[in-house]
Amino acid sequence: MASSSLLWCLLVTCVLAVVQIYGEERMVLKVFNLRATKLNSGMFQTPDAYVKVFMGSAYGGKTVVRNDNTDPWWGEDFAFFNARVNNALKLEVYDSDMVFDDLLGTCERAIKNGTFQHSCNLNEGGTLHYSYTLGPTQKNLEDFEALE
């Protein structure tokens, strides 16, 4: 009798855990409008910059390289499905070189619902500007398609 009560409690606990995990509304994170100003690549060099985009440990891709430009703008948009409030959004700005790509700086923040524009100062000089939207899957996909 006691073992069947224990099994019943375990079953209820498992069901509640699954409902909590899968009952959350699916969210989409969109990252867009990436641009940088006053990038610094070192003495006598103009950076060949690009940006890598991450949400948590998920890699979303990277932009094209903008050669010889201290104020580049990138037209790529990035989308992450199953995003949650407080996931970390990380953007890494690099200078593309023949042998090693130099990290110019990293921007990181916890995401929240809505649409936001942010800027962050990069370690090697310059500023990265970007926008993101976090929202429900269907509405966000419609908005994302409207951006294209």
C-alpha cells in the first residue's frame, strides 16, 4: 500500500514538472540592426569587422565582414527559438585578419520581453549598437518576416 502511494506521488511530481517545462509559452528572440561606431583595430589599421551572435550556449551565426570600416553596419538578422526571459544574449565583435581574428569586444545582457535598442562600449575602443525583440512565437515570426 505504501509503495503504491509513493509511486502515485512520483507520477504526480513528474507530470507537474513536465507541465511546467512545456507549459511555458514559446518565445522567439530576434537580434537585428547591428552597427558599430569608432571601431579601433590597432595602430595604422582600419578594422575588417564582423559580429558573432549567441543566446546562452546557442550559436546563432555571424555577420559578413565589413572591410576597412570604422563605422560598419550589418544587415543580417538572427533568430533563436525557445528563448526565455533572462537568457543571456552575447555579441562578440571581431577584426578579421589573415591568421588570427582579434576580439574587439563583447556585449552581454539578460534579455526581457519586448523590443529594445542597446549600445555597449567595446574593450578595444568603439561602440556596438543593436536591437532585439523577445516575444511569443507567432507574433514574433510575423514581425520578423515584416523586417525582411
